[in-house]
Amino acid sequence: MPLYNSLKVFRARLGMNQAEFGKAVGVSRQTISLIERGDYSPSVSLALKIASICESNVEDIFQYREDDNEKQ
Amino acid sequence: MKSSKMTGAIGKLATAMIFGAALGMAAMLGLLRFIESPVMASLDGLRQGFLGHVFWFQIACPLLLGSSALYMLFKARNLLKNYSAHTDEEGEAFEMFFHRYSAGALLLTTFGFILNFILFGLSVDPLNPMIQQSIVLFILTCPVFALMELGAIFLIQKQDPVKKGDPMSFDFNRNWIESCDEAEQITIYKAAYKTFSFMKTALLIIFILTLYAKFAFDGGNLPIVFVGSIWLLQNMVFFANSEKPKKAGVPGIC
């Protein structure tokens, strides 16, 4: 899935580690790690919740970029 | 276009059926020759020897698997006791080792539990000179495995207090999965679907083996009925559950 994110940057701004951020969002530390690595695309509700914790917009944290393979 | 696709599918199906029938015939002929061979006589001796000493296998099962599971449980508990991760890397490393030990303990306990049942089933045989001891041992070891399984679940819940569910309750699976976050739920559902797909093939193979057992070893009709019922039940449960989203107004998958 061509979903990129800058969650790590936003989390660092809040001064939280993955475990603390996961607790605030209501998911496990592992899920936050998966999202940051781009291995898991969160649901709309989870993305909105993350954006709300980061006091930002979903589009600022998550970006959809088409892969070269998909364009072809 | 549609009819050519259908013709292709029928051709493939016919080829598979002819190939399967030829393979089955060859396997049956091979099996019949194998039954008459001296290897079969020595295998029967092995079976009699195993059933004669099944009590000792019953002792070895909890000793080997149970003690290994207990060791892993203690390792996981000690890790949790000394847990003081501050950075993401420390948290990642802790979770990796904790999961390795707790999941390992859970896996070994489940294996031990199932093996205990299989050995008990085999021990109720006239060839076993210690049937009564076997029954007592089975009654004693079952709670041990159950307690270790409970211990592993409680330890996982202690590490992640978000995980809910009382393992002694019938609602445990439902409560557990509801307390998992969306990524964990997807992992569980993926594992469940892969298990379903695997079991579809595995049950077909087991069913063929029961057919061979009936013809070659006088295995009787009961294994065929049992395996066939499990095969039928698994598919019925899957299709019933796949219909549930349709009833809730969501497109189903079948």
C-alpha cells in the first residue's frame, strides 16, 4: 500500500516513546511501530485519532503516493 | 469468452480427476504390496511394543514438554519483572524476547495438552499392562497443563493490561479479540483464514488416508464418518460466519 507517514516526527514533537503514544491512542506499541515503518495502514478512525493526539490533520501525517509500478 | 473459460475449467478438472484416480490406484496397489511385506510385520511389532510401554510415554510427555514450558514461563516472568524500557529500541527488544518466551510456553503447553489426550486414548488398550495407572496419570497431568496455559495467559495480560478476558470463561475468545487493537485483530483473522485454507487440504488428505486405512488395515467406517463430519462442520461454520456481514447490510464474501 503506497501510504507514507511522518508519524515518527510528530511523535517526537510530543516527546513520547512508542509505548506512551500507543497508550494515548489506545493501541499497542507494536502497532505504532508497524505504522511508522509503513508495514500497516491504519483504519480511518485510527488515523483520525492519531491526528487528534498529534493536534494535526490526517493529511499532514499520512500521505498517499502512487508507486511507479502502480502508475504503469 | 465465458464458454471457452468453462471448457478450460472442465478440461483441467477432468485431467486432475484422471491423474488423481491413477495416483490413488498406484498408491493402493503399493500399499497392498507393503502390507504383505516383512516390514509390515516389524511395524506391527513396533505398535505392540509402543502400546505395551505407552504409560512411560505418558510420563515423558509432561516431563519434557511441561518442564520446557515452565522454563519459558519463568524466563518471561523474569523479563517482565526487570522491565524498564525507556526508548523504542528497548521496548522493541523486550517485546521480542517476552513474546518469544510467552508464546513458546503457550505453544508447548498446547502441544502437551493434545499429546496427553492422544496418549491417553492409545493407553486404553488391552496391550497396555498399566491401564489404571495411565488413567490416573491422565487425570493428574491435565490440570497441570491447564494451569500452565492459564499462567501464560495471565502473564501476557500482565504485560499488556489492555488484553481482557477471563480464561476460565466461555466468552474468553470473544473478550480477548475485542480487547486487541485493529492491527492485532487483522493478524489473528489472517492466521485463522490461513488455518482454514490449510485445513481444507489437510482434511482431504486425512480423509483419503482413512479410506486407505479402511481397505488396507480394516480401519472401519468410524474414522471416515468422523473426519468427514469435521470436514463438513468446518465448511458449514465458515460459510455461516461469512453470511453474517450480509445480514448486517455489509457485502458478504460468498
